[in-house]
Amino acid sequence: MYYKDLRDWLKLVDEFGELGRIDGADWNLEIGALTEISRNLKGREVVPALLFDNITGYPAGYRVITSLLFSTRRVALTAGIAPEADTLKFTRALFEKVSKSPGIPPAYVATGPVLENVQEGGDMDVLKFPAPRFHEEDGGRYLGTASVTITRDPDDGWVNLGTYRVMVHDGQTLGFYTSPGKHAGFHRSKYWAQGKPCPVAISMGQDPLLFMFSSSSSREGVSEYDLAGGLKGEPIEVIRGPYTNLPIPAHAEIVIEGEAWPDDRRDEGPFGEYTGYYGSGMRPEPVIRVKSILHRNDPIITASSPSKPPTDSAFIGARMFSARLWQQMEAAGVPGIQGVWCHPEGALFMLKAVSIKQLYPGHARQALAAVCGTQMGAFTGRYVIVVDEDIDPTDLGQVMWAVCTRSDPERSIDILRRCWSSPLDPGIAPGEKTNSRCLIDACKPYERLGTFPRAVGTSPELRARIIEKFGHMLLNNVM
Ligand SMILES: Cc1cc2nc3c(=O)[nH]c(=O)nc-3n(C[C@H](O)[C@H](O)[C@H](O)COP(=O)(O)O)c2cc1C
Ligand SMILES: [Mn+2]
């Protein structure tokens, strides 16, 4: 049985012992630092979701939650799949679920908990919520990180959900940063071309499933609402936003509506980003003028503090991005794919490994090129590696062993130039708009498949016999 909303989800997570609670932290740096420290504690297997209450200067009940989707069990709960320990098998299950779910459009309902408090006009102040300032060099407080920004295409009505960071400029003005090529940016440009403001609604606390889809790429024209509903097997309940008329999650904790006008910009950033760097410093970015604030009683802000991995966004991102990339590569007609992994160590986008069972000469290069051509694989990539089917692409050690022993730089590496990047890419100079791809074919050359030196290792039959005979004497459990 599926959970209903964030609160229901939290109850289940608490029941299986993965909810941590912190009382009395300050929104200024302490929530950010505690989140970072908690995910790097040695000797602990699972990073709990962290629920902050009694935040300095705020009423009890006005909460922030971080590290939401930072465990296999929590991702499994959210996606409705089994919590498989093997990373590749788990990613395969997620891929199957995502790719086989039909789209189910959201259902409009008359009311919902998000309407428990409605404020329009006059004395609105978004800082009634404890928006964190995460890192010491951040340029401000960020209300939206694990948030969902909702926009509509003015031409065909396509409703997009995307996660884009939301800085607080003042009580009634929010930042609206989207990287080049992101869907809300497409919508915004269309309104602006007509000289009109772009209506926006931002949910700051919602079913983690919506965040799973809003923070990973889907095709243009596809609503992430439909994908989330399809995965759940029932429509996401939405109400019409009182100002924008946009569909907003009926069970959201907080929704802020507003509009973004052409040429209305303010300095945004710096913000410690998912690459592990302070993005691109501070620069003028579009803003949202707040028109309404809706929230549940005792609302919970869902937050994700980016940084160098490990982070929650790298954990869920690796699994979702890999599932989507796998789906898109199969749709592009690449056969024999055994596994796909967007390594968190590469800040998700910058190091991808694919394993294939080679079926014909040129197959490995086809897989490499396909990664760069898919929507999921194209954005801010850098290194792509293809390996044979005996290599687990999620295991960096195995992948590098294949690179070092099966590839030869002169024969195996190609460079693709002037590719899709973003201002957050620390590897390109300020002002540069594109970066390059290094494609590494670390498969055994197809022509030498039959004669390539055999890899050393105990055969499955011998292993089984030895474990049967001596397993009880081995100190560690190798079963
Ligand atoms: C915590 C977090 C913060 C993010 N911040 C931004 C951002 O500020 N701007 C942006 O363009 N993408 C950001 N992303 C990535 C987008 O959510 C992602 O590219 C998504 O596919 C965008 O949706 P779209 O494909 O519908 O445009 C962020 C992702 C996460 C997980
Ligand atoms: Mn989209």
C-alpha cells in the first residue's frame, strides 16, 4: 500500500528507524553543517533523514527536513520497489518500474491541506518559514532546494515540474535560477517573448516521489505529474493555485505562487552546488514576485544541501539518472546493455559507465555516442566509459581496472567538442558556454574477443565447492 503524502511517508520512515531528529538548530549554517556532518559519520551504514524542529527564531512545528532520499530503503519506499542491496540490481528494478509505468495525469480536487493557511497581498513574508542558509559562503537563504517548481507552456498547456534552487531576496521576492536548456526556462522564455510575466508555483515540501521526478530529466512535453502518478498507480491530487491557476499538490506543505517578469533580475548566489564548488559566483538572475503563500499548519520544508558527494542528491540522483539513461539508451536502440551508472563521484553528470555484451564491431562506440546523445546523458557530461558485461559499472575499481587493461589511449579514446554544459561547471572558464566529452572504450576489442587474455579468478563452480567445504571456517561471511 502506498503512502499518501510527506507526513505519511515520514511515519513509515520513522517506523523502520531511519528518521533522526534535531532540536534547536539555527537556520543560519547549523542545519547545513549538521546535515553535512551527519552524512559523513564513519561507521554508520545508513544516513537517516534529519528532521529539524524548534529552529532558532521560529515557532515549534515550523520544520526543515534534509537527507530525504539518502538510503536504499527510503528510495524503495518512494518508488514502490523492493530494497535490493545490490546497487545495479536496484537500479535495474527502478528502471523497470519507471519505464513500464503508464502516465497518469493528476486529478483536480476541490481542497487539500495546503489550503489550511492562505495569504494573498499585503503583508506576505516568505521568511515566516525557516529557510536555511546552508554553507558559509552562500550568498543568502535558500527556501527551495528539494522543492518543485511548476510552470505551464503557454502554447500547449504542458505542465512541467523541475527542481531549481530558490534563493530568498526579500520577503516577497525569490530567485529563479535555471540552467540553460531546462524546461522552466523554455516556458519562461515563451511568456517573455510575448512581453508577459511567467506564472510560477513552487512547492517547498511534498511527496518525495514528486522530487524524484522533478530533479531528474524527462522529455520535453512530458509532465512529471503524469510520471509520478503512473508510478504510484493513482493520480497525484492537485488543486488550482488561487493566483496562477497552476495545478499544485493538494498535500504540499508550502506552496508559493508568483510571477517572473522579463528583465526583472537580481544578483543571485553564490551557492554551494552539487559539483562541490560555489557554482558560478553571484550574477543577475530572474526573480519571482510573490503573489500568494499557502501552507499547512506546522509546515515542513524539504531541503537538500548540495556539496561534494556523498550527498542525498547524489544518492538519489545516481539511481534515478541511471534508470532514466538506461531507458533512453534502450529507446535509442542500443542493444545488449547490462548496466548503466551515473557515478556520484562525477557529480552525477560527469562520469558515466555503461556495461554491454558486445554483439558486433562498433557496438561499444555506438553505446558511447548514444550516452552523449540522450537527453539524460547529454547535460554537463565529461567522461563516458563503456565496459564489457563482466564489469559492474557501479564499481569504480572494476571500471578503472577495465580502463587500464582493456583500453589503449591511442585506440580507445575520442573527444567530442563543444557540448552542452552549464555555468555551474567548474571545469570551464567563466564566459565559456560549452565543454567536451571524453569517450573511453574500455571493452576488449571486438576482433580479439576470442583471443583476449583470460581474466584470472575462481570459477563459480570452484567457488561454490570451496565455500561449501570451508565456508564455516572463514572469518568473514562470504556467502
Ligand atoms: C538539490 C537540487 C538542486 C538543483 N538546482 C538546480 C538549479 O538551481 N537550476 C537548475 O537548472 N537545475 C537544478 N537542479 C537540477 C534539475 O532539477 C534537473 O536538471 C531537472 O531535470 C530539471 O527539470 P526539467 O528537466 O523539467 O527542467 C537541481 C537538482 C537538485 C537535486
Ligand atoms: Mn521536465
